[in-house]
Amino acid sequence: MLKIQDLKVEIEGKEIIKGLNLEINKGEVHAIMGPNGAGKSTLSAVIAGREEYEVTGGKIEFEGKDIMDLAPEERAHAGVFLSFQYPVEIPGVSVTNFIKTAINENRKAKGLDAMEAKDLLKLMREKQQLLEMDKTFMSRSINEGFSGGEKKRNEIFQMAMLDPKLAILDETDSGLDIDALRIVANGVNKLKGEDNAVMVITHYQRLLDHIIPDFVHVLFDGKIVKSGDKNLALELEEKGYDWIKQELK
Amino acid sequence: MTEEDKILHEVTNSEYKYGFVTDIESDTISKGLNEDVIRLISMKKNEPEWLLDWRLDAFKKFKEMTEPDWANVTYKKPDLQSISYYSAPKPKKTLESLDEVDPELLKTFEKLGISLEEQKRLSGVAVDIVVDSVSVATSFKEKLGELGIIFCSISEAIQEHPELVRKYIGSVVPKTDNYYSALNSAVFTDGSFCYIPKGTRCPMELSTYFRINQAGTGQFERTLLIADEGSYVSYLEGCTAPSRDENQLHAAVVELVAMDNAEIKYSTVQNWYPGNKEGKGGVFNFVTKRGICHNHAKISWTQVETGSAVTWKYPSCILKGDYSIGEFFSVAVTNNYQQADTGTKMIHIGKNTKSTIISKGISAGNSNGNYRGLVKIMKGAENARNFSQCDSLLMGDTCGSHTFPYIEVKNKTARIEHEATTSKIGEDQLFYCNQRGIGTDEAIGLIVNGYCKDVLNQLPMEFAVEAQKLLSLSLEGSVG
């Protein structure tokens, strides 16, 4: 589904990703772990098509197609979803209005008519329940005055609504209390299936107790330096990143 | 190019979508401004002598006045002698139904998406269209007539209800109030008149579509709206104009009278031709709008301004009566080389008077948007309250936005609050929308509409939808 080959990325002249390879197939859950500044968030932003980053080498293929020249919204239409680490506020735009616009823009890109209001409401209600969200949530301005947990839940709610092929969760666990973590993880697990894939970016093991990864990769200094199964995450948790640094020496 | 530079570039390159000319035969008098022209207008309109005298007096005073230059706008002053002061579509006869309206004209309205048929059928709106100064169709008149509501063109009101017109015309905006109101008083050709009798709630939104159509004719509309004691009316005014190379002058006067316990909601969506992307052409919109509130009366002005090359407009409230309320909700978009100096005046005279001002400015391209407002608390205005919020949203770094709030307080019991913010559409917001599959054009529309929500919520439903479209449309063309 996602194939990244020898990816090199710079921002303001500084190289952040230094030749990264990664392949994610459908039905798989991959965890990307690593210390601060390793390039985890840069990787997710580059896959989603953020333009401030300059790709200086390598390529990214999604479902067999080179997506390097696609605009962020075109990548979204193709099925790439990014749950932001820091979702932005859009004052005056309700969650309902935002998701309605997103759903219909995605449908338009596929040549479909706008979703019927009653179908949309039904779908929203369903996903709301899945994420144990309050009804009043839907009429609030998106992310405005949301707590950290509400922001992340809202991200996963949108993901559930848009039903992407590849979901990238960028530190979705940060700022979540234990209950919210369980709810969010439960939401992700419900959505995970044979035809889609999840890429979880995290510092910590705790999210991976709930979303069990098939593969764990350690990103360090712009490269994946170690890959393994879920036990690698446990090992990391126990030994810390210094262990990896030692190994690399 | 950064994301914002691209948006800026694209926005600057989007053309006016309503730029077409309807081919209607017109009756136009030769250009120029003098007493004979005023006499001719008055004669053509079969006006009573008092009105001719009133016009001539206004003209006399006008000649002694000079064009104001305090607004933060620069433009080439229009040559008033090169304007034709009267233009009426032919054939000029009384129309009983839509069937009699020139089909070309109906097509124009269809292009604008404001088909009369639709309006009538779907929303029950009574529409009084003013195209080039003469009303060509008035609907729902009978229904309103049953309630004693008068809703007609001002020319008709002058013929049918001269006593009301004579009593109130110039009572809120005196003919010598300012340069352009004096000019309007001298040469106004048409406009709307509305009277709501005591204790009557007007059952539908009253609506007028203005449209400048004849090349080179200035429009001098005159609107007079009287809400008698305890009555309520919501009035909608919407405008678009075809594109032209020469500047067109528009100097309207709107007067509102809200008697004791009456309420008037006056909503405007304005989309006159703003000029092309080089700043050539476009409408000059120099309007005087003012309302007076008697005891316990309320006037709300809501405006969505996206058009005109130069706008100079301050819908105001004179809060004369005790416990009267004035409100001003405004969205003003400037793009390309548009300039706007707009705001409001709230004059608190009565006791326990209250006013609210919410102004949202959006500037893009090389444009310049200004908020100018005055809150004046007179000596006798015990316990007056005002809340003002003036927000500016900038797109790109070649546009400007300024806020000029004036506050004059002569009574110690007054309580005045003023809040102001300036923000930019951030790349983070755009990327967030893009990532969810929302293209940059739609994203800007969404963000801008969200920013303006407090004002758009004040508009009647069907108008709010139109206004939202207009906002997105006027900032369209920004695919990153």
C-alpha cells in the first residue's frame, strides 16, 4: 500500500530524513518509535504532502502510484489520513460543518454526489457513539477550546467518518488520560481491517498495549535503524533509546 | 512561493463573475447636472411641486458643498457633469405581472441565481426590483395591502402617499447632511418605500434587488422605511452590477424610522462590480444610511459587502428614545485594488440605550479595508451601553486593514467595551483542511465563513446562503 524508498527530506536547508525505507501492506499496523527530533512528525507530514518540506531524494508510492506530485487534498482523496499531533482551531466552523465539507469534497473527487443529510447524520451518530462523544460536541467550533483529549478524539472521529486506506496517527496518545486512550484506541481498532493499514507514531509503549502493532520500527536521526515485532517496543520501553544509540556505535 | 503568496496571486487573478450586460432598451436623458435636469426628472416623474422645490433647495445647498476627503480611500473624483441622471428601461408602463417584464431582464436575474419565480415560490419573499432607477415589478403587494403595509417604489409612494413621504423624507438624513446626500436629494430617481402600520408584524421578508445596468448612469436611490408603533419588519437589499470600464457612481440614501416599540432589521448584501484585477473600473459606493429609534425601538443593520471599487458607508443609529437599541453587524471583503471605509455611528441620546457593533473585515490582494466607527454618548443618555468588536482578517502581505474607533462620552454612567483583533489565515489551517480532502478554495471559503459566522447568523436564512456563496466567490481562485 505505502512504499517509501530512500526518502530524503530537508527543511530550511537542514536534512531531517536521511534515506528512509518503509513498506506498509494492507491489513498491517506499523509503529514508528523514536526519540524527539528523530524525524517522526516530518515523515508523517511529508506523506500527507505538507509543502514546507523539501523532498531532496527518493520516492513515496501509494497503492502503486507515485504520489510525490499530488497536492495534500489529492492524497487525502486517494485515502491517506493524518491524525495531527496538534490539530488547529478553525473558529466559527462547527465539527458538523467541517466533516460534512470534508466528506462531500472527497465524494466530489470520486465523482459522487453530496451525501444525503440524513445519511450523514446517521453516520455521524454511529461514529460519535463509537468514540463516546457528547452530542453537543458536533456544534462546537472545530478544536476551539477543546481539551487535549477532545482534540484527539475529534481526529479519530474524522478518521472514522472518512474511512481512509492508510491512517497515520501522529502521537495520538500524547495528552490523553487513560480513559481517553482506551476510547481512541478502541476507535482505531474498530476501523482497522483487511483493506486498510495504520501507521502509529509514538514515543511510548502504552498506546501499543491497546493498538497491537505487527511491526515496530525505530526511527533515529532520519533513518529506520531497527525493525522488529511488538516485542521490540517492549524492549525499548525497558531499555530506553540509549540502548539503540549504543548498538549503533 | 509560499502558500500564502500563491493564494494571493490566485485571488488577484480571479475575475468578477457577474460581469455581463443585459441588452434592454433604455430611456436616458443627456448627461450633465443642472437645475433643468432636476426639473426634467421631477417632470418625468410627475412629482408634486413641494418635492421639486425640495430637490432644488438641496441642489442649491449642494453647490456650496465640497466632496469630503477624510475617508481613508483614494480615487479620482467622479465628474458629475458626465453622468446621466435619469435612465429608465422601456417600455415604461405599469406592469401587472411578471409576464410583462422584459424577458432580457428576467434572464439577468436568472444568471444571478435570484430568479423571481424561485424567490416567490420558495421563500414567500415580496420582491421589488429596481433596475436602473425604475421599479419594474412589485409582487405580493395585495397580500401586504390587506395588513395595511405599504411596500412600493418611492415614485409610487410620492403619487399615492404624498403625506407620508413629505412628513418623513429628509427627517433622518437631512438633505444637506453631507455632499452625497445633498446630491441624492436633488437628483434621486427611484428607490423603495415601506410603511408598516401600528402593531403590525410584517409576515414576510421585504426584499429589493438593486442593479446598475445602463453604462454611464449613476444611481441615486432613495429608500424610506417607516415602522409605526409596535410594528416589526425585516428588509433585505441585495445588489450586483455588470462589469464596466468606467467608474459608476452610486450615492444612495436610506432612512429608517422606528417609532415607539418598533423593530427594523435591515440586511444588505452588496456585490457591485469592484473593478478588474488592475483596479480599473468598478462602482463608487458613497451611501448614507441612518435610522432613528424612538422609545424601546430597535434597529439592526446587517451588511455583507464584497463589491464596489470604493466604498464609503456608515449605517448609523440615532438612539433618541429611552431603552432603544442599535445594532450593526458587518462583513466587508476587499480584494485586488478595492478600498472600503465602512463602519457605523451609534448616537446615544435616550436613557438606558444600548448598542452593539460587530465588524469583520477581510482584506486580500492589494486592497485596503477600514473600519471607522463612532460611539457617542450624549449628556442625557444615562446608563448607556455599547459593545464593539472589530476583527480584521488579512490574506497575503500586500493588503491593508485599519480600524478607527471614535468614542465620545458625555455621561459618566456610560459603559463602553471595545475589542479588536487582527489575524491571518494560517498555513496550518489550510493544510489541516487540505489533509481532510478539502481543496484550498473551499478551505478559504470555510474558514472565512466561520470567521464571519456571528454576522452571517444575523441574516435571514435564504439571504445567509446567498451571502456565504458570495463570500466564497469573491475570494475564489486560490487553489494552492
